[in-house]
Amino acid sequence: MKKKILGLLMTLSLTITVAACGSESSNVTNEEIQQEEQTSDISTKEDVSTQKENSTEEDALKAASEAEIEGDLVIALGDQQADVFLWKVAQAKGFINDEFTEDNISVEVQSFAGGPAVFEAVKAGSVQVGIAAFDPVINNAASGADVVIIADTGSYKDAYPIIVRKDSGITNIKELEGHSVAVTAGSYRHNALLTALDSVGLSSSDIEMFNLPNSDILTAIQSGETDAAVVSISNYEAVSEYADIIDYVDEYKGTDLVLGAERSFVEQYPNTTARLLRVVKRTTDWMIENREESMEIFAEAVGLDSPEKAASFYDSMVFGLSYDTDSMKNAISSTIEFDLENDILTNAPDVDALLDDTYFKLAGIEGR
């Protein structure tokens, strides 16, 4: 009997010892698990917090945009037929719709022969935001348009060639003297051509200048009605069979492409304007990373028969959204000074009034 009791006590003792050991092992594991779970929770909370912060900023801008609109809003964007990638890509990739499709905002893109026509439409109130070089914005502001520059979208390099008919015998800018040259008056190309002529001691009076829109310039080159012209590099691709490049006007006067807007529109809809700039930012970022598809979109939009013909224009562009007030002020001031000296302008617009980074700041875009 004593042996049985002793056996039971030993068994019980062993069971308790094993259970205690098992319990101790389990407690250590649970502590480790709890630590891992806590660490994971902190990390997850940080990720969620960041996402919420970004989402909150976007939602706040959208909410502010919705609050400033009564009823439906239609925004007309001014595009250039052969000189601009931006709106073509934004439309083709659905970036505009992505931003505004859920709102009572509709955005339409209108295509124009060039920058002067774009900003004549802005002046008339039929376009709210247009894209062009500084010159058309300045010229229309000088003639009474109440416009403001809301962003810089990039610059050019070897984008605007001086082309001559193959049978013209012209090989350099100096030899343009006495010949007919077609260019769009009031455009960046016009100003840059005069700068190039001035570099070799010529002026507009030394050539026979024709004021023609892009499409008519190409026809005039093909038919032989003009000996030379200043066009975009993508325009040249369409007439390369008939003409050669002798130089580039942007070697003599550089330019940026800027977004100019109807002041009354952006002041009434500041947050909606900021959302539009976010579309521009998304588009320029995408174009930088997607060269081949960008060329396909551009070639189809402007009627080039192959994407490869869009390569020269794509590679001439430095894409990127920014707002450098001092740099733009200097560019505008020097353009105004040149235009006054060459009778392109008769009065100077207020440079400071042309620049406003309010909407760029609202959009929260880096690059100032």
C-alpha cells in the first residue's frame, strides 16, 4: 500500500514538473510573439498613418475643389496641334478623367495652330488654361488679356529648326538675306528668328517675312511659295523630303513651355486649378518614364506615319513641372525688352502680375 502511495506521489510530482516546464517554455514564446506583434502593429500603424496623411491631403484638396463649384463646371484646355505632348498624353492615358470623372467637372481639350491662337482664345474666355512659350502669353497680356502663368512644364533643345527648301541654295542664317521666310507672328519662333538674324547682323527688313500658321507653312514649303521657314522639329518630319535644316533658333533664344490661365478662372477655382496641376505632374512624370509609348501617342495625335518620327521632338524636350519665379521673371523681362526694341510690342505688361505660384503651392508639388 505504501509503495502504491509513493508511486502515485512520484507520478504526480513528475507531471507537475513537466507541466511547469511546459508552462515556462510557453510563456517565453508568448512574450516573443507579443513583442513581434507589437512591432508589427507599430509598423502597420505607421504605414496606415502615412497613407491616411496622403489620402487626407488629396481628399482635402478635392473637398475644397467641390466646395468652390456650384453646379457643373467645364474647363477648356488649349493645346497646340504639333508642338505639345502634355494634353495629348494626359487625355490618351486617361489621367484627366481619373482626376475629375467622379466630380461635376468636365474637361475638354481644344487644339490650335500655335501658341498665339491658344492665348487669343484665353483672352476671349473660350479657353481657361493654355500651353505655350512665354511670348504668346506676354503678347496677349500686352494687348489686354488678363492672364497669369501658373506653372513651367519644361524646356526645349534643338526643337525649332530653320528649314530651307533643298533647291534654295541656302546653307546658313546669313544667306537668308533677300529670301522669303515663313514664321508665325507673335510666336516664340518669331522672336527667336529675329534673335538669330540679329546674331549675323540682319533684321526682319533684310528678309521677306511671311506670317503663316504651321499648317500653311508646311504647304508653302512643299509648293515652293517660300524659301525658308521656322517650324517645330515634328513639323519638319512632315516636309523632310522637300527641306533641309540649316540651324535651330533655340540656339539663339531659349524658351520654356508654360501654363497660362485666365486670371478670373483660377481666382474663382483655386483648388480645382491645383488639381489640374496634379494631372500635369502625373503626366510629365509618366512621359519621362515612358518614351516609346509617349512617341506613339504623339505620332498618332499629330498625324506622323511612325512613332520614330516623333523621337526627335521627344528628345528635344526636357519634361518636368516646376515654378522658379526668379528665372521666369528674368526670361519674361528680357523677352519684353527685345520685343519693344523690335516693335513686336508697343507697351510692356506688368511682369510681376504675370506670375503667381499660389496654385502650384496648393497642389503640393515639389520643384520650386
